[in-house]
Amino acid sequence: MKAHRRQRLTLIVVLVALAGVAIGLALYALRANMNLFYSPTQISAGQAPGGRSLRAGGVVRGNSVQRDQQTLDVTFTVTDFEHDVPVHYRGILPDLFREGQGVVIVGTLDERGWIEASEVLAKHDENYMPPEVDGALKAAEASRAIPSDAPAVADSRASGTP
Amino acid sequence: MLIQILPELGLYAMMLALAMALVQAIVPLAGSLTRRPLWMSYAVPMAWGQALFLLTAFVCLALGFLFNDFSVTYIADNANSNLPWYYRLSAVWGGHEGSVLLWSMMMAFWGLAVSVFSRNLPRDMLARVLSVLGMINAGFLIFILATSSPFDRILPVPPSDGADLNPLLQDPGLIVHPPMLYMGYVGFSVAFAFALAALMGGRLDAAWTRWARPWTNLAWAFLSVGIALGSWWAYYELGWGGWWFWDPVENASLMPWLAGTALMHSLAVTEKRGGFKSWTVLLAIVTFSLSLLGTFLVRSGVLTSVHAFANDPSRGTFILILLGLTVGASLTLYAFRAPRVKSPLGFGWFSRDAMLLFNNILLLVMMVTVLLGTLYPLILDSLGLGRISVGPPYFNTLIVPLTVALGLFMGTGPVTRWKQMAPRELIKRLWLSAIVSLIVALTIPWLYDGAWSLPVSLGLLVAAWIVVPLVREPLTLIRRFGLRGPAKLSRSHYGMVLGHIGMAMTIVGVTMVSNYDHADNVRMRQGHSVEVGGYRFTMTQLNEVHGPNYLADRATVRVTQGDRLIAMLHPEKRFFDARRQAMTETALDHGLTRDLYVAMGEPLDDGESWAMRIQVKPFVRWLWLGALLMAAGGILAVCDKRYRHRSRTRQAMEARP
């Protein structure tokens, strides 16, 4: 009976220790791999950290998409209709990437204020606005002082929000 | 005439099913508490009726799709008269409302199956099991009728044509992926119901585990196939060749799978040795709760994902309440009843019991890891602490070492004995396997690639270590009884063997494709060629083709290796009219040791060139073949003879006072 109890005690101690290690490791990995979301306004205000992976998002500004003639380099601008952020990406854009469409970009911010994108996400149907982008647009709209701008934004949002 | 009222018929059928589910939930349970056989006998007919009426509702909806009844909102949103008939059928579960109806119908069918195949259960046990199943489905049907009826009409002016099925879902893989996944999710409700029934009856002996085991294995097999199909679909349809993204929706299906795997193994200990009793019950509750959590995550629209088509917050709240009630009620019952259960058990650290214990711990740690990474962003967001996402590196850094550890126990477990084993004997049984595995792990990277590679060797070591010790048992039997020896092992043993080999195959696939794949994004024109991973890809043609509901640009790509023609591939970029949406149709040349993968990205400004993605993916098939093998193992174990002698168990049960 005693041996039985001792076994159980060892088991519990080992379990608690393992769980502690696992949770510690998990939290560490979580902190190291968390991508915070920043809106174009926050990025322009210098609130986003440079050099580490982040998420940014907004609407792709009309006529801003430019492809290099020789390579697969592409540049475009995302906006929350308050501030713009230029993005550089090399590769293939998703099927639903379009000007006027809400996109989320995973990448890093360089010294010039460009986002070097590692991933561009626009994998939803055209009526869908990523919730982060929706939030960023609403925040920008709320901070806007000049009402004459509003109709244009309302139009572009109408095609975007479900 | 009949066609026009089909949606209403479907709705009535659903209401009838709800009424029956409610009766099934309440009357048999009350009967089992007051010992009234008549009340208990309500359970079976109600389960049958519920299944019949949900099937009716489902058929009504399917017929609506076939006849293009666009006056029904759900059909108008998810189909189009140009859509081929088979996609019109699979569109039945292409959106939120239809998929929850499918969920509920499958729930009813699991209940039906339990009532048919478990007739030999003691009467009160069957009544309680079916009553728990009735409660779950009643909750789900209330949810459907209150928030997500697929039969709502657009009247008085229905649209002339539908908005079409999301092109991403117009794919053969997607016809079967959701039903398989739901069969798995819902199937765990049976193990859950057995566990709760056992708790209620206070009869937590090995008997309930013998009844619950085949059902758990079956549900687990379905879930494995469902997950594999989802991954395969993402590979060729969504992902540009990726096969797992740690997308919250994928995680939602992986969590019940991990918990369900732990449950299967824990059930084995409880059945064979009578140990881990309360633990097994808790796992059954956790597994089904995770299935419900998965449903909540996917159906509530809290996630950003292709699957998240429901953006109505009331739905999310409803499922969350359902989840809370299920978890709360079952854990309360557990808290009151479980401490009475004693597991009088001692075992050595090198026994099979201990190995399965470590297996359970590792699987649950993996599950919690995934849970943390999936829910953390949601929790931060709902607390207003910012929007974050957790990237794949988090999951990879944690899951990969945990899988390696799990693999070590998977190799050891099957050769250990129950209860007690001397370490020396274990070493005697394993040393040869260890050497063989090491040799395999060290030589294969050399043979394949001409260079040594630590990650590949590690992956192959784990895979070989899982497989090689499994040979021991049949070999000893051959030595003792000749060639007929291996037939002495039970089907459930071979089920375990198949399942473990499947896991090893998946590990091989993951290892090889992660370390040896070649991918290139290139600009390509007609006549242009590139070399990727030792293959030469030449674009020979570019033309336009018309599909039933789309227009496509289609390239012809010739693949050669040296002078040998390997394949002609035809990737397409389709443009769907109804939704004004573009879709990439990948071209694949698949083989057991490598896949060639060509996808058209986007047309470039000069009008002739396309951005193309070209990949060589070694051993990627093994990933999904492994999952199929695991599922086959689960099903083989269900066919074991001892589950067919249940009538004897019943006699034994009833003979006992």
C-alpha cells in the first residue's frame, strides 16, 4: 500500500514538473511567435516595431499595384483612408487579391517605412473583410475630422463589409 | 406541387425530429431513475424516428438543390443553375445551415446505430446512453430551428438564379471532407454518452469501456480520414502546396483527434486492466467537449478562415451556451460520481500501463499546446488587448519534439507487458530494433540525397522505431507455431499495428516533404522552361477553355527529366462568373515518392507571361496514406471478435445481482 502511495506521489510530482515545463515552453514560444496587428495609421505614427514579424492590413489602394517587368517583385499600397503604407512582396498574390480589397499582410517593417511582406492573405470571398482590417477602418473613420471624405469611404466599405 | 412545398416539409420533419429528441432525452432517463421499463423502452423507437425525420429533412433540402429552388435563401446563396449536379448535391453542406443539418442528421444516425448494435446492453444502460444522445441532438436542433434553418424562404420575389457555391468548395475532395469530419466529431458523442451513462448508473467497471471502445475507434477513424482529406484538399486547392497551416480551423479538428487518440489508449487500459477508470471517463468528456468547441470555433464566425461563413453573433452565443451546458453538466456529474470509483492498481515504470500513461500525457500536452495557440488570440481579442495571430513556428517548435517523444513510447509500448516488466527484459526485446532503426535513419538520407541531415535522420529514426519493434510479436509466433502463428493475434492487435504503421508513414511523409521539397515562383511564357528539383518544366501552350460555370486560362506544361518525358500537366486559372471570383486549379503528377506540382499564379502585365508556382514534393502522399492506414487500423480493431460476443456479456451482467 505504501509503495502504491509513493508511486502515486512520484507520478504527481513528475506530472506537475512536466506540466510546468510544458507551459513555460509554450508561453515562451507563444511570445516569440506572436504577430501583433497594426493598422496603417499606427504604422505611420511609428507605433509598430521594426525588424520583427508583424501583421498589417488595410484596403489595397486603387492603381497602386505595380509589377516588375522582369521578376515577380510587386509593390502596392495599403490604406485605412487616413494613412498609407507601401508594401513590397516577391511572389504570387492570392486569387482574391485586388485593388479595393481588404488584405492582411504578414511581414516586417524596414527603416524606410516599407513593409517587406512574407505573406499576403486575401483568401476569402469578395464580400468578406478580414475583421482586423474592418476594425482598422472603423478606427480610422472614427478619428477622421473632415466629414467631406466620408461618402467615399462608405462606398468602398459597402463593397467590403458583409 | 410537392416540389414547391418541399422546404416546408423539411422544416416540419425537423420539428418532429426535435420533438422526438426531447422525448428521447427525458422519458428513458426518467424511466431509468424510477425503474419503469415502459418508459425506458421509449428510447429506441425515438432514436429511429429522429433519424428518419432528419433524413427526410435532409432529402428535402437536397431535392431543393437538385431542382434549383432559389426561393430558399440557403439554396440561392450556395448554388447556381449552371453548377453541375454533383456539386449541387455537395452544396447541401457547403454553407453553415446545411452543414449543421448534416451534423444533426449524423448525430441521429449514430444514435440509431447504437440502438441497433447495442441491443444487448442492459436496458437501463441503453436508455441512459440514448437519452444523453437525445439531449445533445435536441440542443442542436433547437439551435438550428432558432438561428440557422436552411429552409428559410425569400418571398415574395425569389431571385432568378443563385449566387453559386464558393468555387473553393467545388471540388471532389470537398464532397466527402465535411461528412467524414462530422462523422468523427459527432461519433465521439457516443463515447461521451456511454461515459455519462456509466457515471449515472455508478457502474464504472470495465464493461462500459468494452461497449464504448468500438464506437470510439470508429469515430476516431472517421475523424482521421476527415482531417487527412482536409489537408489534402488544402494542398492542391488552397495552399500552394502546403498541407498544414495551423489554421485555427485545422486546429479545431486536431484537438479532438489528439484527445480521442488518448481516449482510445486509455480505454484499452481500463478494459484490459481496470485501471485509469476516472481518467478514461474524463477523457471521454474532454474529447466530445473539444468536438463541440471545434464546432463552435468553426460555426460561430469568431475565426478568420475559409470555413467561417457564419457571421451572425447570435449563433456563436448559442453554440457557446450549448458548449457551456454540456461541459458544465458533464463535469458536475463527474465531480459527484467519479471519486467513488477506485482504481486498485499498481504497475511498474516499464509496464505497458506506464507506457500508455506516458502516451496519454504526451497527447494531452500536445492537445493543450494546440488549444493554447488557438484560443490565446481569441481571448486577447475579446479582452481588448490587441489583435494577434500565432504563427506556425509556435506550433512547430512545440509539436515536433512532443511527437518525437511520443514516437519513442510508441516503439516501446507494444513490446512491453502489462503491469510489471524488468528493464533488463525490455532492453533484451528492443536492442536489435534500436540498432536497425538507427541504421535506417542514418543511411536513408545518404542514399536519397547524398548528404547527412540531422532532422531527416531524427524523423526517420522515430518512424523506424515505431515500426520495427512491431515485427517482433508475429515473428515469435511464427517461430513457435509455424506460418499459422500470426493468425493467433487478434484483429484489434493488427488494428493497433496498422494504426502505428500509419503514424510512422505520416511521420516519414512530413519529414521528407519538409526537408527535401523544392519550390520556385517563376515568370513563364510559352516556350519558356525552368528547372526545379532535377525536373525540367516547359510551358508549351497557353489557351482558353470554357467550363460549365467558369472560363479558364489553361497552360500546358511538359515535364522532362533528361530526355525522358515524365508528364504533361494542365494547370488552370478559372474565373467563375456568378461570384466574379478567380480560382487556381493546380495540376499534379502524383507518385509514391514524389509529387510534381504546377499552379498558375497570375497573368503579368505584358499579357503573355504568367507567374507560376512549380514544386517538387517528395513523399507527400505518405502523409495522407498514413492517415488512411490509421483509419483502417481503427476499423479493423472494431471488427475484433470479442465485440461480437456481447450477448454473453449481457447475460453475465444480468446474472449479477
